[in-house]
Amino acid sequence: MRSETENLQTAAGQKVFEEEQTEEQILDEKLHMHMHENGIAHSHGTGHRHVHSAAEKKAVVNRLSKAIGHLEAVKRMVERDADCSEVLIQLAAVRSAINNTGKVVLKNHMNHCIVEAVEENDQDAIIKLNEAIDKFV
């Protein structure tokens, strides 16, 4: 049995809990993935694994970091009793940044994951996309 300390790992200053690791391990057992010489990853087996380029991930993470920074700035505005109209304008900017990030994630998902799902006749992935769009929109 693993100790509590071993159940937590630090990755880029964030804790990864055992539940997340277990889900990843289960997926790895169901799915065999490998990288080709040209750097393109693909998989064999059951299940669907999100494989996106480092550049795509970095672009999304950068957008999220900017939105988080902007939201923290809005919080400071409220703490120092900034004008409510200015706060609302800045909140609209944060909402727009989040929505635009969602659009990028959706486009990446459609260009990679859904294309693969269609090729593999994975109806579950298409159903999940429809559910996600309903919640996002």
C-alpha cells in the first residue's frame, strides 16, 4: 500500500492526486500509444486518448494563464473599490477570453479527436462532443 506522501506527486507546483493517476493508468492499460519517427503520435486499442501537440497545449495554457491573471486583477479592483462600470467591463473581457479559449479547445478537439473518432466509428466521442457543446454554448 502506498503512503499518503507517495499518493501525491508534485508536477509544476501542482498536486496530482491518486484518483487522476489511477484513471490515467487504466487508460494506459486499455490503449497502446506510440510516437512515430516524424513525431506524430497515434494509438491502437480501445478508448480515446487526447493527443495534441505541445504548441497547441502551450497556446491553451497561455490563454488560461492570461485569463486567470486578468481575473485576479479584477478581484483587486473590487477590493480597492474601483468603479463598478469598470469592473463590469473587465469582467466582460475575462468572459471573452475564456470563451475564446473554449473555441480554441473545441477546434483542436474537432481537428484531432473527432476526426479520429469518425475514422474509428466512435459514436461515444461524438455524443460527448454534442453534450460538451450544449454545456459550452
